Amino acid sequence: MDEKDRFGQKIHDREKAHEDQWARQRDQELLDKLRKHPAELHCPQCHALLKPETVAGLAVMRCAHGHGGWLDHENLAKLTDRK
């Protein structure tokens, strides 16, 4: 009976390993897809597509209708360090 239990556990472990491998591969595919095609960002006021620009050496996303611009955390830190 003990040998049968060990064999069953080995099968279970193998299935779990395959499942984990599949999940890692799927996660990597999704991350690669997001890196190649970043999500489009829209203005919270007019919902126009934000356009990427470089202002004073910082990457910003700007509303085409002048409702503002947005920075990521890294560029905001660079901007505050300059002041």
C-alpha cells in the first residue's frame, strides 16, 4: 500500500510541475505582449488618447485638448529633484 501511495504522489507532483511550468510560460507571454503593446491611456476629462511627448528631458503623456499632462513616478521624482 505504501508503494502505491508514493507512486500516486509522484504522479501528482509531476502534474503540479507541468501546471506550474504552463502558468509561468503563460505569464511570460502576457508580459511580453504588454511590453510590445502598452495599454492606451486616455484623458480623464475628455477621454481623448494621451500622446507621449518629451518635455525638458522627461517623458510625459499629454492630452491633445490641453487638459493636462501626466508623469510616471520615476519622471515625477526627477522633476522634483530638479527644483
